Amino acid sequence: MSIPISIKHLHGKERKEIIEAVQQQGKTAALQAIKPVLTGFLEAEVALKLGREKGANRQISNQKREIDWTCGYCGCQDAHQFTRDGHYKRNLETGWGHVQDLQVPMLECQQCHHDVICQFSILEKYQRFWLDLDQDVLFSSGLGQSLRAISQHWSAKLEGSVGLRTLNERINQIEPLVRQMREQPITHVPAVVQLDGIWVTIQKQGEKSKLDKRKRSRKQRTGQKMVILVALGFWEDGTREILDWQIAPSEEHTHWESLLNRLWKRGVQPETGLKLVVRDGSGGLGEALALVYGTSVLDQRCIFHKLRNVAEKARSELKGEDKREQRKHLMEQAKAIYQAESAAQAKERLQLWVTQWRECAPKAVATLEKAFEHTLV
């Protein structure tokens, strides 16, 4: 397909038509490219499972080659008894669009001459949508997008309807995985764990109903402030990973205690490698930490939270554009305190900073001075 383009700068309808034509051609090219790639991956997985390339002779051996693909009739799992048996065609909805007549390899069991159930790693049996839809739905949901917005996005991409129930079923698959994760022991324990609460607004469905723009009855939704309690692990090689989390109505010590007890049971203990816990000044967290870990690990206040609070106080005390440079200078000096080579040097820098800024920014100074030694662990 050729796209007629004029020499002059494009505007309005003509520009829109050309953009749509380019997008359509790009989509067609992507579909033509992805189909053989998917087929190639499926063929490669068959070769890996059977232990032989296409066209190679089947080995007759008393030593079995057990795989996780099973004959649907006799239950055989010996790859030496399986042979290729052509292909079947299926359609697939992907992020690139509709893939028509995808060639999927088939296997036959030579013991009973029935079909082998092939569980491909990149293709789920009887599923209309490919894995990229599942990933995008989970990611979009995690970013707070509504089911209706996700549905509209995918319906437009696939040029067909994607129901809310279809999306909701995929999101609900996370819950059992989360429960399973929280029961698994943490064998490689990080040396440092940072604990923090992230406040979010979660939409909840109420009892009352109202009519939407299309005059359909919908349950009213209200926003409720909730906090996500997060435990983030840091390893000495630079790796960091979320160890666990929990949604709670507040940062009271009972909620933090629940999360910390679960970490302890999963193996995050001083005996297994935990050395330091970094946290903010939340009273509930401090109480829970003392109850679960006592004095067995070092407890450091988070420097980021400390400096952020100082910056907030400085903005309220040194207001206006004319004091912007003054605020910048104050924060640069505050950050330099924590770049000291020793705790003693950091305390000396703090005293100089306090002397310089106490008169014009007393609240900012008081904020940094409060529990300062707990940030030097």
C-alpha cells in the first residue's frame, strides 16, 4: 500500500489519515513478523523436550527421558515414546493484533497412538489472549487504571470487544500467588531492610447506585485512604527487591507487627544475615520493631525522610522566589553533613549548620536536630 504525501506541511484531516495509514501498515508488518517468531519458539521447545531436532530419528532405549508433557490417554511421560504429528491451527489475540492460523506443533504417543498434552511455556491451551495481555492488565491495574479504561484500550487495539470479566479474572489470579509467596522462606536474606508506608487512595464500591452518562445503573464508588506497608531488601552486591508488603488502614504498631512477624517466620533474622533496619520516625513502626526484633539489629532512621522533612520546613520558612537560592544553599549544606567520613565529623558539621541557619529557619533546624544520632548508625 502506498501513501500519497504532498510537499506542503500537513494539517488536519490529511495529517490524521497519513498517521492512521502508517499505524496500520506498521501493525500489519508486526503481525507478519510475529507469527513465524511464535512458531519458531514452539518448534524449539518441542525439540528441547524431545531431545532431538525435527527430522532426527527417535531413540529406542530402556532408559527413559521423563518430561513434564503427558500422553492424554496412557499417561506416558517418556520423550523417547513421543513423535511429531503435524500441526493444528489456532487464532490468538496479541498486543500486535489478531494472529490468524498460528501453526502449533502436535505430538503422538507411540505406546497408545494418542495425542500428547503439550504445555508450551509461551502459549496457554484454550486461551484466546496471549501473555502480553495478562502482563499489561496487571501492570495497568497496578498503576490504578480502571477496568473500563483497560477494556477500552485493549478493545481498540484488538478491534474487538474485551469484557470487564475477562480482565478481572486475570487480575484475581494474583491473590493466590501472593499467598503462596508469603509462605515461602527467604533463603538469601538481605543485610539491610528498609521499611516504609506509602499512602494511597483505594476505590471501594458502596451500597448506593447512580446513573452514568449512558443512563446505566452503577454502584457509587468512594475513595478511602489506605497505607501500603513495604519491606524492601538491599543486598551487598547492589541488588534490591521487595520482600513483602501489606495494605493497612494505618501505620499503627499492630499492622507493622503483622508484617514484621511474617518476615521473621520467613527467615529474615539476625542469625541468617540481617544487620540493619532503615525506617522513618513513625512511632508505630518503632514500637513494632522493638517487639519483634528487640535490639538484635541496628535501627537507623532514613536519611531521605529526614532531609525531605527539612526541605518542607525550609519552604514554609523561607518563602518566595527571592529566597530560592537561600533554600537551595540550606539544603546543600544539610546534605553535606551526611557525606562526612565519620559520625564525629557529621556532628561537627551539624553544629556549624545549626549556628548558621537557626535564626532564619528554626523549624528546619529543629527537624534535623531531632533524633539526629539515629540517622548515623
